[in-house]
Amino acid sequence: MNRYFLLAVISLFLSLFCSYILKAYFEMPIESTFSGIATVGVIIITFYTYEDQKKEKKRIDSEEEKNRTTTRQRDSAKLVVMQIDRADAVMK
């Protein structure tokens, strides 16, 4: 199951529980408190999701840059070997 979906479900249950506590001890209606608490939960989940995706993108970009650097080094090494072979052939 997607972890973000799981976070959303947990957030909704937590907000429902908090609304129930507010109704039981402070006699506040569930309808007015549930929407506010759920909104705060969704905002927190959205921020967490944004930060997680930003870290993932940075990691992927880092891996791609590492792959490009390795390819450039390999191409440079092949070019040096070709030049050495050519110089060897000219000397013979």
C-alpha cells in the first residue's frame, strides 16, 4: 500500500479521535472540530510528501550526474587508448 495513502488514513482516524475527545470532555460538536483537525492533518501530509519527493528527485539527479561522469571518463580513456595505438602504429 502506498505510504502516503496510509498517512492520510491515519491522519483522518487521528483527527476523528481528537474530535471525539473534544466532544466528550469539552462538549464541542464533532462536525466543527473534525474538519479543522483533518485540514491540519492534510497540510502536514502534503508538506511531508513534498519534502520526500524533493529528496527523491535530488537523489535521482545525483545518480544521473554520477553516471554521466563515469561515461565521460570511459570515453576519455577510450580516446587516450586510441591515440596511444595510433602513435604506436605510426612508430612501427
